[in-house]
Amino acid sequence: MATQLLDLHDLRTPKRGFEGRDVPENELIDACVRCGFCLTSCPTYVETRKETSSPRGRIYLMKAVSEGRLDIMSDGFVEQMYECLDCRACEAVCPSGVQYGKLVEPARTQIERQLKRPLWQRAVRTLTFKGLFGDLRLFRAMSTVFKVYQKSGVQWAVRSSGVLKPFGLDEMEGFLPKMSGRFFVPEGQSYEAVGPQRARVALFGGCIMGTAFARVNRATARVLARNGCAVVVPADQGCCGALNVHAGDLDSGRTLMKRNIEAFEALDVDAIIINAAGCGSNLKEYGHVLHDEPEWAARAAAFSAKVQDISEYLAKLGLVGELGEIKARVTYQDACHLAHAQRITQQPRDLLKAIPGVQLVEMKESSLCCGSAGVYNITQPEMSGRLMKRKAKNALATQPEIIISANPGCMIQLAAGLQSEGVEGIKVRHLVEMLDESYRRAEGANTRRRIRPDRRPSQRSKATATTSHEAAVEDKSRGEGATGNVMGMDAQAVSRR
Ligand code: SF4
Ligand code: SF4
């Protein structure tokens, strides 16, 4: 999209502005006092040094649209709303408490309602946001196609031949994460607590977490069970809607939110646990997004109040059980929607440090966005690539054996960054995989317990779910998620060429 000079002072030409529902609120816009404290935390400003590419600049543009001084469809405005990563780093450092996410997401929604996209783009957006994210059966069917594509050798042939390059699709294909052998399908399964039951929680399975990161979901359930949590995985849950919201489709996002509220609200659980930072941040904001719908406002707020990131929850609960040694030099990459949107930075580090043998080495700019940001690496490949390289360089400077993060997008981007640097042998792992592996090691190779879900749908109330016992022992291997050794598994592979 071409950058045009923004004429903020032409008051004679009529301007299209914000209208209807989901308007960036003037009160939130006016909270910005233009102090500039946020500039050096903003990845796009750090890369470009342009005022319009800063939080302050973007809020000023929103103010200009709101006041009728700038057309909402001016190229400069549209470009800046989408060059922003929605990483929320500005929010975390703003002394005036600017809630930037609550500005940029409605601003994008306003743009999308007025933007005349080409037919093919409208079709792709509808298929993605309403079709695939709207129905996880479709999402899993598509993921199965990708799995066959990856395992049959077709992917290798496509990459070797470079057939996608002339169409500019090779970069996009390179971000396709490796699909799990067995998907994690929410079907009402439950996991019983190991030892005395300390809590009863529900697990949010997600979309990509259930197909490309199924091993992380299983590890999450096992770690929770080992920490005395009875875990239930309600069947009717779906995608959280984060990508819809970030892409300016708040309407379809709301549909997904309502389905999830219905799926979880009848459960008598102490918390709803999520292991993906972007999803967690969105789940915690259902209350805000649905605040103006009387039928849903209170239910959405109650749902959001129960949502906790796995690291936040475990740190609060306190780890129990013996952790085995993982001798490794690791570095931790803060996922933006964990560090900035949820302000969770210390808990993951404390949990990592609790694992014997782990040497945590901090990387420079750990909380500067890696450039993944939902579908940003596909829609804004140039800026995303710059941030990916910057992140890979900072991570590599710590000479890690494993890079840890807590968000699927970051993990894919980090793996791609390593690949683009030609680096092999460094693993990219989720925090809970480390904890899961540590517990496994403590149990010892010959006495490992297999924590398996009870496949019978469980809607038991807390009052009736008080029995706790050692998880079933099962020796038979059933695929990647069951026996994975975090140190030995292949990197969550995406390969960019
Ligand atoms: S730190 Fe906050 S108040 Fe200051 S310029 Fe940035 S957004 Fe505005
Ligand atoms: S959300 Fe991130 S990219 Fe966007 S203005 Fe704030 S700091 Fe910059």
C-alpha cells in the first residue's frame, strides 16, 4: 500500500470517519498526552524512527479521523493501522494508562467495514474468519490436508522446485507449522489430579494449539494434573477469536466469543486455563468486547474473570511434585500478549528457574515483538522479517540450546528466524513442555506414569469430583504427544528458504 502524505489540515473536503458500533472512544484517544515515553518500546518506531509509525503518531491519526480532519480510508491512515503489530508494548509503558488495544482493534474494524477489498480478498477473509475459525471441524480438516501435504513428500517437492516463488507464495508457505501427528480435540475428556486434588480447571484447546501444537496442550493437561488439578476439556469450545479481532473483524469475533462462553459457563471450575498468550489476552477481553450487549455483558465478564495463563496459574498455585534435571542453557522470549497485554513476565521465568539444571540467560529486547503478531508475518512481510531477524540475533547472542516462549505465533516465528539465519540444533519450546519433561525425568525412565484423559464426557461438579488418585500407568506409546522428550524432538519446524 502506497504511503501518501497525510493532509490533516484540509478541512474543505468532506471526510469519511468512524461510524456506528466499535468506534475508538474519544476518552481513550484523549488519554494520550503525547509524552513520547512509549516510542522506544514500539517495534515499528524503533525500526523506522517515523513519528507516524509510533503509538503517539497513530493515536494522533485516530484523533484526526475522529475530528473529521482525516479521511478514514486515506492510504496513510489505513497503512498505519495495519503496520502496527497490535503488540501492546506501548500500553505497558504508558504513564497515562492509554489502552491502545482498545483503540486499534475498533479502528481496524471501522476500516474493514468501509474498505472495498477485491473479491478474492473478501472470499479469503470470509473463509478464514467465518469458515475455518468458525468451525474447528473445518479447521482440523484443513490441518489434516496440510499434514498429508507435509508427510507425503509433496511439501519437499514444492519447496525444492520453487514452484510457488513466481506467485510470491513461498514465504507464506514457509510459515506453515508442522502439524501434529495426533490432534488435540476437545470432546469433554477429563484428566484426574495426581495426588490430593487442589483445584478443578477447564482447559482451552484453541485452534492452532490443537493441531500444530497438540503436544503442548497434552503437556499442559499433564502438568496441571501433576500439580493436583482435575482438568476438563469442554467439547463445544471453539477458536478464541483473537485473529478475527486483530484483523478488524469484531463481528465474527463476537460470534466465537459467545460460543465459548456457552461452552464454559456451566462448568464449576476454579479457572479456565490457556497456554497461548494471544488467545489468553483475547479471552480476558471478552468482557470488554461484549460490554454493550445486555444479554452477554455479565456472562462475558464472568468468563474473562476465570481465564488464566498457565504460567500465571501455576505460579500462584505453587508447583508440587519432584522436578527432574534438564541441563540446558535457555533463553526466554516474552510473547507480547503475555508480557504487555497480560503483564505476565516474572511467572514464566520463575517456573523455568524452578527446573533443576536450567540455566536461564536473558536476551536483549526480550519483550520487543518478534514480528509474528497473528497474521502480520503474512500481511506485512517486510517489517515482520526485520523484526524476526532482530529477535533471532538477540536470541542467538545468548548462545542458547533452547529458546522458550509461550505463544504459537512466536514459536513459529522464532523457528523461522533461526532457519533464516541458517542455524540448526537450537530447539524452540513452550514453557509447559519444559515443565512436563522435567516431571517425566523425575519419575525416571522405568517408572514413568502416563497421564491419560478419561474419554467420557465429564460435567461433574466440584462437589462430586473429589476423588484423586495416581494417574493410570500405561506403557504403550501412542504418538508424539505421549512420549515426546523435549530435548530430543525436532524443532517446531517451519522452514523458510
Ligand atoms: S506513553 Fe502514552 S501518553 Fe505518552 S505518547 Fe505514548 S501513548 Fe501517549
Ligand atoms: S501496539 Fe505495538 S506496534 Fe502498535 S503502536 Fe503500540 S507498540 Fe507500536
